[in-house]
Amino acid sequence: MLMQACEEWLREKGKKRIEGPINLNMLAGYRFQVSGFDTQAFPGEPRNPDYYPDLFSSLGYREVALWQSWDISPLALLGLRAFDWLQRARRRATTSSGYRIEVLRTDHLEEETRKIHYLVHEVFADNYGFSPIDLVEHIQMQGAAMDGSARVAGAFLYHSAQREPVGFSYGFYMGRTGIFHTFGVTKAHRGSGGADLLFHQGLQEIRSQGVSRAIGALAKAGKSKYERIGRPRRAYAIVGKIL
Amino acid sequence: MSGRNNNRAQLAVSNQPYPCADLDQRFQPSLCGVQQVLVRGDSPGLGQEDYRRSAETKVPFLLASLHRPTLVSLDNTADGQCAYFNLQHATAICVGEHADHALVAKSRCTGFQCDRMHRVQYTPDTNGSRYLTIDREMKAVIIAGCQADDETSTQPESIQAADKFFNIDGTALDVEFASRDLGECQHSTLGRCDQVEWVCIDRSCLGFELACEKCIKRTVSSSGKLRFGVVDFEVLNEGRDLASAKCRSMQKAGEMAEPFSLDESVQKRRSQPRFIKKAELALAIDPLRSQLPGFPVDVVDLATRRSHMLSPHPSPQHDLGTDSIVEYTVASIDPSSPEFFEFAALPHVCSLNSLAPSTADVMQQLGVDSLFYRHGETRLFACYRNGHLVGRAVASVDHHFPDQYVGHFVYF
């Protein structure tokens, strides 16, 4: 009945499709979980009862976009580190081109959000469900992260040779587990080695914290760094339906 | 609270029916005033002399007019005295304190003292059996005691007796416990014995359901979805001789389904008498209840008529998974209305609450001050079941969204 009401209202608004869940804007949260319900939830993970996928399927909703997460065991983490070590020459090449990494201050998230606000727009412009918002709304959307209740950690800014930020990454800690949450490099600088550099920084960060497990979180379905360690344990989707 | 703990008790009951006490003390479901309390006659499992009972309770509780041969109710608040039980035989006992659903389960004790001020105490001759004390003032006490044939009764007999016990008394206790304060939804596990697990299920506004694995298949029913307790259990309402066989499922501790609710009960949370009437009504209109032995046949029709009187525009729908009739309505909520807070605070699934958007977040994102409204619109929909908010969804339109043919839903 609730979904029928939503669909009816959107029809009245002239919409041809309904999709979701999206918390008004993807920056405030979106997607729901479709597999991996037996795993421990991590901060920032969309979680919902396991009957949701079937429920929405029975209502005629079909998957529009898919994301995945990998549970990285200590052994797999070692493997990722080993692979990262093999990439050292490439990282050297990246840094010698003038790219560098700056550590973001996670205790001043609002201030740092100002730095990455425009970056977010460039990085996620092609992402599903992205809708541009201004800085004030972006800060409002951050909600819980801003009030310090979420322990954002390992946030890095990727600078180009012109000293302009062109990428960023951040994660969380959940006990002794590190969460690789978000990586992004602007379109113009993709292929410059920024993703590897940011990931390397993330690995270094969790190593310095003595973390032996990790989660490669919320990577869009398709090619991913985490595929090297096996299949994803969790998946999330946006579903949609023609009205 | 003690009721949260698992106990093990071997239950044995007498199958003899007992006459009701004075008629003016009788509570007839859907007919009598809520201050009236049924007090059962003496139980052979309880001493004939040394226990007290009273009809007038300050905090009323209800005992449905079913045959509950071994249930004895006490009201210690009436006289401020202790109640003493001298049991002639080994007896399985459960003690429930209705106001906060504390309960003591006891196996084979031969005597105990019930002190309203603080706790239930067992006399030293309890042979070290496990029990719980209720460490708070007890407003009223319900004793279910039953006599075993002898102290060496075998386990199967105990199970069979327990079966009978719940067939009869579970429903009554269900209503009794419904008189608790609805503002504090808690779950309780009443106890279990070696082979018969019986649980107390918080059905939110409706109260509690007692069940045991053995007797579920025969008699005990439930209506509506359940709020699941602190232990894994099998949902009731499953059995070869019950109307519904759809509701069988295992639920994990801490998981919560939609709370069962009755019309207006949300608004009347603090009004116990009204709620009790509602709960009583729910008991009466549950079609499966009528299958319980001793359930007055004429109550169903009367209660159904009353339910229609209470709801001027009834639109009953079958609750998924049960045969109970409940009413669902969907209404639009204005972010500036008082109902918005309840809408925003609607709990997520219990075990996932830490990941769910906080009430403050929802209010900020959907409230009238949300910056989203500069370039978007939302419509908030709330789902009520018998007047109680049980679900929500939000439809949104973002005029900045790249694909203007797409609208979104969220906060489902």
C-alpha cells in the first residue's frame, strides 16, 4: 500500500519511472542490500531485512544498478598488500608526475567537506542517482557523519601537479576491521594512478592501526580491485519500475 | 527484568475445571467493566487455606472467561499483605506480575511466600530448583499452579500437562499482561523446560502470547504479526487444526516484525483501562481464539459488532501470514504536522537500528527546513494498522535530477 501510494503520487507528478531507495540524494544514502545478510553490518552499509529483495520483486521492481562489498580476511589483506607492493614502481611514476596525497583531517569534517564538495560533483557526476547540490545542502546531507558519531578515518585527498585536488578517499573503522569506503578520481585524471595511490594510502593507514581485517565496501558492480581476492560477500541494489 | 531470563520448569497441571467465584467478580470478555476481575476457585495444587485473593484491583488485570482450572489470581495491592501458599504436592508454578510482566517460573516447589512489596520468595524446601525473584513491588500476582500426580511423574506426562496448561491459560495470561504500560515495550521469555519451550511474546498493544512447541500445533493461536522476543522461537498460528498455516517461521532474537496494534491504542497509551478493553476486544475478535476450549461462543459476534462500532469506516484486510482481520490505512503526513515526529521516529528493524537513519537525520532531511525543498518535493506516506503507525515510505521528486522522468522512493 505504501509503495502504491508513492507510485500514484509520482504518476501524478508526471514521472514515468520510480526508482530507489535514494535518501533524496545519493550523498545522504541510497541502495538496499540484496545479499550477504549473514555478515556483520559495517558503518555506512545499507542494511535492511532480508525479505526486501523478494518483496520489491513481487511488487514488480527490477534491479537498476548493483554494488558489491568484499570481506577481506587477514590472508586476503596480505594478498592485497603484496599486490600493492608490486605496484610500487607505478606509484613512483605517479608521484614523479607531480601527483601527491594530502591527509584530510577527519576531526574537521565540515571544513574538509568544503574542500571535496566540488570534487564530489566531478567524481560522482556519472554515478547512478547523482544530483548536484550546493555546499550548504551537502553539509546538511552529511547528517550523522558531521556530528561526529561516525568515525571517519583514513581520508585522503589526491592532488594533481597543479596542486588542485582531483581525487579523494575515506574509510571507517569498525572495531579491528578497516572499511575501505569511498574512492574517487575526477574523470580528467583517471588512469593517472590516483586510485592505486589512494588505495595504497588506505592500506598503510589500516596497517598503522594494527588492523588485520578489512571490508572493500560498496564498489560498483564491474571491475574492482577487490576482485583479486575472490567473490563479493554482499550486494546492494537500486530497484526501479515503470509507472 | 527477570522475565527476560530463560527458566526451565517442568509443568504439570490438573485437568479439573474449577468454578468461578462470585458472579460479580467475573469478567466476561467484551461485556464487563475493566475493574472487574475474575477470581478462580481453589486449586488442588494450592493450599486451601493460606492464600488470599481479592476482586478489586487498583491496577486491574483481566482474566478471560475461559476454563483455567489451575489459575489463581491474587491482588496483593488490595490489602497490602503477603500471600502464602502451602502446596500439598509438588507443583509447577509460574508467577506473573502483570504490570511489568515479570514472571517467576518454578519447578516442583512445595511452598512459597509471595510478598507484594518486593519479591516472590520461595521457602527453603524448594530443593534448589531454579527460580527468579521479582525485585520490585508487585502490583498483582497471578499464580498458575498445578498438581502433579506424584513427584516422580515422567517427562512425557509433564509435557502433556504443560500442553493443557497452555491451551487453557495462555490466552488468559495474554490478556492479563496486556494491561502493562504500552510505553515500554519489552520482551520476555517466560521459561522453558527440557522439551517444552514456552515463550512470552510481546505483541505490543495486544499483550502477550504464551506458547509451547508442543501445543502450538494444536491450539494456541495468535493474531497479527508479532514483536519477537529475546529468544528464537517459532511463530504461533501454525498447526494442522488451525485455520492458518502460513505463519510458521523461525525468528531470531531481537528481530522485530510489525507491532500489533489496535485502533486508538497509540493515542491512549497511558490509558490502561481503555487499552485493556481493546485488548480484550482483540482477543474476542480473533477468529482462532474461538477454537480454544471454553471460549464463549457468543463473544465473537458481539465483539465483531463492537469493533465495527469503534471503526466507522472499517476496511478490513487480511494480515499477511495470518487469518486475523486487521485494518491498514495509508495516509499522507505533512512535515509540519505533529505526526511527523512519530513518522521520523518509526523504528527500523531492531537489530539494524544502529545503521538506520536517526530520527534527527530524518527530521532534518524531510522536515520543513530541509534544503532539498529548494529544488525538490516529497510526499510522506504513513501506514497505520488499526490506528497504529507501522510503516512509512517517502516519494520524492528532484527537479535537479538528470532524468526528469524518474521519481524516487525512500525511507521505506
